[in-house]
Amino acid sequence: MPRTGVFVCWCGINIAKTVDVEGVAAASRSLPGVVHAETYKYFCSEPGQNLIKEAIWEKRLDRVVIATCSPSMHQATFREAAQAAGLNPYLVQIANIREQCSWVHSNREEATGKAVALVTAMVAKVRRDEPLQAFTLPVNRRVLVIGGGIAGMQAALDIADAGYPVVLVEREPNLGGRMAQLSETFPTLDCASCILTPKTAEVARHPLIELLAYSEVREVSGYVGAFTATIARKPAYVDWDKCIGCMLCQEKCPRKTPSDFQRGMGPGKAIGVNFPQAVPNRPVIHREHCTYFQTGKCQVCARICPVDAVDFNQAETTQEKQVGAIVVATGYEVVAPDQFGEYGYGKYPDVIDSLAFERLNSSSGPTDGVIRRPSDGAVPKEVVFIQCAGSRDPDKGKPYCSKICCMYTAKHAMLYRHKVPDGQAYIFYMDIRAGGKRYEEFVQRAVENDGALYLRGRVARVYPEDGRLVVKGVDTLSGQNVEVFADLVVLATAAVPSGGAPGLAQALKVGTDEHGFFNEAHPKLRPVETLTRGIFLAGSALAPKDISESVAQASGAAAKVLALFSREELLADPLVATVNESHCSGCFWCRPTCPYQAIEEKALRDRQVATVNAGLCQGCGACAAACRNGAMKLRGFTDEQLLAEVNALCL
Ligand SMILES: Cc1cc2nc3c(=O)[nH]c(=O)nc-3n(C[C@H](O)[C@H](O)[C@H](O)COP(=O)(O)OP(=O)(O)OC[C@H]3O[C@@H](n4cnc5c(N)ncnc54)[C@H](O)[C@@H]3O)c2cc1C
């Protein structure tokens, strides 16, 4: 009979408040094979781990059960502690008496009974555990970064500066993401271009960064250390290798179009770049606007191009890249403002969204940085900013706070006053959330120095009157209805996940939250990792974030990649599925159940059988449940172990 030790953690008061931990330890002592049981306030702490190690040595323990929090929190910690004491780490089991017990019950007696049952089940299971060895996987030390906004660029630069090659995929024709559209940035008011363009230039000239612009990741297969990504490049209808970036094509193109980059306010062309400092500085023909593609006539760009780079026959191309790790930095978008009929967006030209206001402020914007209202080009004397347009609004499906809007609206009020000193900014708000270094002071500056007038309450309606707009709402502080006349209304619309994020998440086999933002492995302890090993996250792809947070996270994700690449070989968890070939009938019922495509075919002399690609297998056990012959087993979760657990619970 193995010698089992049981360690019951108080987890401060998290467990001890609801569960009688001493009672659980006492009950454990009478379980078969248990030769030691004790409690401690925090077994995850260093003194706590030392207690476990000492007990393993002194009591010659060869099995350990720790009754504590979820294994996703500290299983690795406890396995390492056991290993340091000379025990095989896979002979340690966790009984989760926090998330599955103390946190979800209030009756102390019943919770204690349940905790005893959970420990009993784990003691029965651990007795049947086999010592296992982690296996090794080779690691390809090249990384794929998806998204070329500030977060993706920072991650790419950090990794490349450490000496590892990076493939950076950006789906737009140029780098920069949303930041490329911003004018000046809170909380320092430095110009976005001044901090962004040196970074885009650095990325473009870095010898270890391969930039694939106007491209998208279509498929990803493989596993940590050995991913294969299929990347499609959209046709630009311009051969970028031949193009010299003279932009004669853009200048001479006769087709003026609304520019998405300028939020529909400034004229774009059917061929060209989004802004003069774009990297790469290579044009794209927008097929939907191009006269030649629409009518078969024109080709001015092709005729004018001095290097014959225009190619109307260009088609999508795909290529495969082998990489060892992936960083997802696909950012966010702002929700389409036409959802807000009550605010008149789309109906009244002087109702715009915040990104459009950024473009009006920008010296590379449609008005060269002079704030003019779109309807007639007049300088607005009164501007109303409406915060939380969509955010914190369950009716619009966005119950969350978009986090950046309070700050950028204060910035907008400031920038407006700097350019229109006799102008008045009104801000309708629900609460001011200015948590960040010098953020509160920044908002105070908008009020005290720049005269921004904050009105607490939601806006009910915006409508035209006498050539101006009337913003009708309630000031909930004074309890009064308010009507403000405005020349321009700016909506701080909710931030939402980047278009295509759910499809990309599916290709990568990583999770998203209920709103479509990528899910981190643990919100506090593993904020830039996903549950799929080797895939990391950075920036607003996880949730709305400002620039400094996005950059910090990107460097965090880069550090995780570098830690992975610092090893000669990767150690992989041996808790994977295995096939008993003599029992396998080759029916392959297991295959469709595997979410990781880990089941492969193997030819025996007389038949095909299933085999498991241990690198791909994540140990979910779906195949073992589906196998009709009992040929598929999940290590650490054999039928015998699971039945022993169930029997123990039924005692
Ligand atoms: C109006 C407004 C004003 C703001 N002002 C400020 C400010 O003053 N200060 C501040 O700190 N923050 C500000 N922000 C926030 C700032 O924009 C973000 O913090 C920053 O852009 C986040 O960077 P990111 O790289 O995570 O995401 P993004 O900037 O969204 O970049 C993501 C990139 O990924 C690309 N991408 C998306 N999907 C794919 C895909 N499937 N394949 C390949 N590429 C893909 C996108 O094209 C984009 O280039 C403001 C935001 C708004 C809306």
C-alpha cells in the first residue's frame, strides 16, 4: 500500500471560513494508505511547500494529496515542490476544496463533509497513479505575431531584438493599427505619429522581422514549438517589389472616394496609401472603388507608373510559415455608430464618432488639423461629447466599460479648447474612470484649465433645430432635464473585438469571452498566456486598453516567448491519450471527438489503427470516452482511477 500524505490548506480564510480544515485532516488520517495529514494557512507559500517536502522525507511519502484551490492555480507549484523532495511529480493530486467547495457553499458542516468526500476520492485516485516522465519536443525558434498595431509591433521588436526571427502579419496595407489614426495621446499629449512612426520604421528595417502586410492567417496547425501557419496575401493589384513608392498613381487617379482611414470625411483615391508616412509605403487598389474594375475603362495608374508596377491580374497568394510560438495582437474596433438612432448618427453629418474627431484634430487629417464641422466646414463653437455610447449598456449588448473613453474624451475636450479658445465643450458621462498614473490629474486639467463642463447623465435624443443640434438629456446630479445646443456632437462609441476575431480564435484553438475578446489563461497570474501552450496575447485583443497597457502587455508576451525559446527542448506534459493497439479496431470514432486533431492513423501489418500525436494532444480525454473498445486511455485518468474515485464518493 502506498504511503499517502494529505495536506489541507486554509487558503487564509478562503477555505477555513467555510470548511473545518482540522476536521478534514482528522478524517483523512483514517483513509486507507494515509500515514500523514496536516493543515497550514498557505501551503503554496515557501514555508508551506517546505512543510510538504519535510513530510515527504520524514514520513517516506510516495503519494501526496493537497486539498486546496483549483489545480489551474497551483498544481505546477505543488508538483515542483514534490519533485524537489525526490517524488515523481505525477504522484501528486489536488482535491479542489476552494472553487468546488468553500466558495460555493455556506453551510460549514455540509461543506466540511463535501471536502472530506473530495479528499477521499483523490486519495483513492492517487493510490493508482503511475510515475510518469515528461517528454521532450523540439522547438522552432521563430515566432508569428498577428496584428501590426502598437502591441504587435512592440512584441515583434522585443523578440527580434533578442535575436529571434519574427513573422509579423498585418491585415491592413500598413502598420500602426488604431494608433495611426490618433492625433495626440493622453496622458502626455504627445503626438501619436511622433511615437508611432519611429516604431513602424524600426519594424520595417529590422533584419529579423519579416513583415507580411495586407495578409491574414487562414489556418494554424501543430503545437507549441512546431506550429504551421497558412498565411494569405490579399491582392494589392500593385507589385510592391517593383513599386518605388512615388505615389504618382495616387496623385493622378481620377477616382475620388470616401476614405475609411479618415472616417469617411476626407477624399481618398481608388489607389493609394492611407497616410503619407505609412509603412510599408506601397499603394493598394481598392477594387470596389476602381473605375477600371467597375467599368473596364481607365487604367490611368498603370499608364502613369514609371516602373510598370500596376498589375490588375494579381491574385491572392498563400504561403506556409513554420513557427514555435504565436502572439495574437489583433486589437479592437469601435462599434458602428449607426446603432445609435437616438443620437442621429448617419442622419445628421455633424454627429461623428471619436475616431473621426481624432482625424479632425490630426495634421494629416481631412482638415489639416483645424477642427471644422463636416456639414459646412465652420469651426464649432459648442461641442457635446457623449460618453458610453454603447458601453455599459446591456441593451446594446455591451455591458462592459470600454475603459479608454473617459480619458480620450477629456483629451478631446482639451484639444478642442486649445484650438478653439472661445469654444465650450460639454461632456455627458455616467462615471469618470481615470485609474492610471496621472490620469485623474489629466481629467482635472480638462475641467480646471480648459473649462470642460461635465454633465452626469445619459442623453435621450439629438435633433436639429435652427441649423444646430439639440442634445437632450438628464443631469442626474441636479435632477434637471437639460438641453444643450451644439455645433458638433461626438460619440465615444464602445470598443469591440477586431472583426474576424472569433474565426481566428477558432483557427488557433484558443478561447474568447462572451463578447469575443481573446481569453487569457488566468486573469491575474497568466494574463498574457492562453490555455493553448505557445500562444500568447497582447493589447486590446484581450479587452479595451490604452497604449501604455498594450505596450506593457506586448513586452510581457515577448518575455514569455523568450522564456520558451531559451530552452533547448520543451518539456511536454505526459498526461496525454495513448492507444492500446491490440484493442484498437481502427473504427476511428475517436477522431471527430478530438478538438486538437491529435488522432492520426498508423499502419500495422494487417490493419490501420489510431495513434495519438502527443505534441497536439491536450489531455482532454474526449477520445477515451468515445472509444468503444476501451483501447484509448488517458494517462492519469484511467477507467480504474475514475471508478476508484466514484466508489470512494459513494462510500
Ligand atoms: C478615439 C480614440 C482615442 C484614443 N486615444 C488614446 C490616447 O490618447 N492614449 C492612449 O493611450 N490610448 C488611446 N486610445 C486607445 C488606443 O487606440 C489603443 O490602446 C491601441 O490602439 C491598442 O493597440 P493594439 O495594438 O492592441 O490594437 P490596434 O491598434 O487595434 O491594432 C491591432 C492591429 O491588428 C490588425 N489585425 C486585426 N485583426 C487581424 C488579423 N486577423 N490578422 C492580421 N492583423 C489583424 C489590425 O489591422 C491592427 O493593425 C484611443 C482609442 C480611441 C478609439
